[in-house]
Amino acid sequence: MSGPRDPLSRLKRGARVVAFGNPLYKFTLGGRAPTVLAVVPSDPWPGTVAAGAQMIQGVYRFGGERVQSDEPLWYPAGVGAAWLKAAHSFDWMRDLRAVGGDAGRRHARLLVTSWLDHNSAWDAISWEPEILGTRIANWIGLHDFYCASADDGFRRRVFDSLSRQATHLARVLPGSLSGSAVIAAVKGLIYATLCLPLPDKPLNLVLRILERELPRQLMADGIHVERNPTTHLRVLRHLVDLRAVFRAARAEMPEQVQQAIDRMTPALRFFRHGDGGLALFNGSQEQEPLLIDTVLTQADARGRPLRSAPYGGYERVLAGRALLLLDTGRPPRAPLDRTSHAGPLSFEFSIGRERLIVNCGHHPCDIGAWRRGMAATAAHSTVVVAETNAAEVLEDGGIGRRPENMTCERREIHGATLIEASHDGYRRNFGIIHHRRLYLSDNGEDLRGEDILEGPPERTFTVRFHLHPGVTAALLPDGQGVLLTLPSGATWRLRSGIGRLDIVDSIYLGLGDIPEPTRQITISGITQSGATPVKWALRRDAQPDQDPT
């Protein structure tokens, strides 16, 4: 929800405020509202009991911020755009449903009533198309939870508002939306046109938008164009919902929807670690494994995880019980880069269900200091030159200066895998090209790396390996290695004979908005003239017994 970056978009936004903010505009949205749903779509998605219980107690934790109030608040002073987006989207109703019993249902009705009292007219935030589409889909999809058994007065207000919201959404789509936001808005309008018996249904219009967008948003390997695993999960979930509502309405579904589901499902599996959560690249968090399992089950699409995603810009190597994931891609064009991070050639490494090397993650706040810190190159397991980002991180979202060229070559050697990749994100500022070579043995117990900084001398650099909070680290007596112990007791050793090796503080934001303290291993030095190689190795210690995990 950050503001438009170009003057023309800002001008159009101002024109919308003038037109839709006119007090008379709401009267143009009138008409005979339905009183029942023609189709009741299913909603299989799980909620979080703890979050629902907090809301019943008046604690609303959205977008990385906490608001406590005895009365519902829709525009609290001081909150950011992420809190407002989450509050007005109504995704949190599943948390109230998860609580069970009447308490969650009553509180959902209380909040819906309050929203209707304060948002009957157009508002630049609550009626923003992506938020509007998400809210419409949630109100319809969760109808049986909060609305089916309510009194007639409540139901009339809900259906009247749904009718007005859908009418406005049909007028403004697609507007200036791009990427996943288009899919969310389109989903809401399709729900409205199929489930509400409204006159002049704009189904043909919205289907044309959907048919145009899906080929644009999916790359050839099925990775979503925004390159964010969490966004990929969300878009796949939207498409599964759309397929379900088309089937429930016995309406003809664009074939691109099923094709997209079939392609995105293996790509989602690509991003999963052994613990069931997602890798932390480009604004992603782990997400709840139960939600991911539910999405994959509902998708009902075959296909093993991709081995390589060259169009999406990722590599995946599974050897024995070890999993290596590497980011080898450039950020997408603006504004699709709004969650992109400056982490070229960063990697994550896990053993079975235990994460070992990670990136620091993402804060739900999305902008400002959290964006600046979590999107920085130093928050990733890669090389940082002169404490400078390899791409320019814009605090309101997106990437400015970025690598112009990234290369990647993958080879299989007697069951082992060698990946050679490079990026020139430091060429403009420092004249340096970063080359990274990663070799993983066939049994997954030997990961060798070589980082080569090609360019002028006297540039400081740091190779960073962020550790998962469950991992403990201790310097070896010779100072050239670190002993790493996983929660299961399995031990690994990271060694490097070049540069200064240290263990320093780090943070991890894999879930939620509260960072966990953790540690990182750093190898620091100064470049030489020509090429400066930094070799390191991460090997599993010989174990007398089989690792139980």
C-alpha cells in the first residue's frame, strides 16, 4: 500500500480521491441488493486460535503492530499501512472461527457491524481495490460462520454493503494494480458476480483481466513473477478458491486457472524446507506448515518439486537429508519488486527438519526501518562489500539500483552438484563482480563454497552465514572454524583458511513480528588486486549413531 512512485500515478490517485470522495458518490452505488447467496463457496483455510482469542480480548495484532482497545478501531493513530491493510481485508476472521463456539462468531459480527458503521462511503484505504476484493471474498467465503445465523437486520446491512462494494470494484478494475494485487481484486469481483444475484454482472470483463494476467504473472517454470515464496503461496491459494467457486456455481472456468494451479504447485514445493515451512527470500516468511499442506491438498495437482527454476532465478539441491536453496535471480521490474530484497546469491541450508543456514527473514511492517534492515544484503547469507547493499533498498518498497547481469550454471558430477553463479551489483560502486561456487556432495554431508571477488584491491568484504536460532555455534581452538550443533545433537563444522572468522549477533524473523536473537558466522577481509578467492567448507561431523530426526 505504499504510494505510487511516479508523478502520473500520484495524479491519478488524486483524481480518484476527488471523484470517489464526493459525498454524492455513494448514491451512485445503490440498487436492489440481494438477501441471500446464490452460491456458498467453501473456505478450507485454517486460522490461528491464539490470534482469535487475543482479538476477543481487544488485542489486534496486524502488520507487525499491536493495537489494544475495548472498542473496534479502524484507523488508530500511528499505525502503518500494513496494519490498516490487514484490518480492512478481514483475513483475520478465520482466526475467530478457529476459536470455536459462539464467542468467535459474536466478535466477528461485532467487528463487521463496526466496520459498516464507519466505512459506508468510499475511503482511499478501506476501498482500495486489492483490500476491497479480499474483503468481499472473505465476507462471502466465511458467510456461514458469521452471517448465516444472524438476524435479518445484520444480514441486510452485510448484503447491501457487499452489493455497493462490488459495484465500485467493477468500476475501477484493474486500475493501477499489478502482480498479486490484481489476482486478489479479481477474486473478490468473481466471488461477487457468481455468488450474489446482481444485475449487470461484470463477469466477462473480469475474466478477460484474469486471462490476461495469469500468463504475465507466471514464469515458464511456474514461479510467480514477484519471486516471493509467500506471495507465490497466496496467489496459488487465490486460484484454488477461484476454481472452487466456479465449480460451485457450475460456471465455465478459464482454462488458464487450472493450468496455473498445475504449474504453481510443484513450484511451491520447491520453496519448502524439511520442516514444512518456506524459504526466506525476497520478503517471505516461513508460514504455517498446516496452511501450506492445506493449499497443496486443495490444489490437488501432481508434480514433484522443481529441481531448478532458471526463469524464477532459484536453484534447489536435495542430497541425502540436506537441502540447499540459492537465489540466482534479478529483482522484477517496478512495481512488482515491492517486496524484493538485496540478497543476490544468498542461500539457505537445512538438514532434514532442521534449518542450519538461513536468511534473516521479513517483518510484516513492510516499510521504514524494518524494510531497510531486513531487505539489506547484510541480512542474507551472502557476501557484502564495504558494508553496502548489492542493490538499492527503497524504504517504501521496491529496489532502485540493482544488478544488471546475473549468471548461473549448474552441473551434476557423479551424483554431486556444482552451481556457479555471479552478479555485478557491486560493479557500479566498487568495480567488483561477485562469483559464488557451491558444491554439495551426493550424500549431502559436504557443502563447499568459494566466493571470488573480482576487481580492484583495498575493498573490505564480509561473507555472512546467518544461523537458525536453534543452532548453537562455538569457535574451534585454532580460530579457523566453528562447531555448529543442531537441536537434534548433530554437529557440523564450518571452516575457512582465509580472512578473519567471527561469531556475531544476528536476528531471525521467520514467523510473526517479534525477532528472535540468533548468531551469524562472518568471514571478513580486504580484496587483493584482480581476484580475491574465499574458500569455505561446511561438513557434517562423523556420527557414531544415525541422526534421529
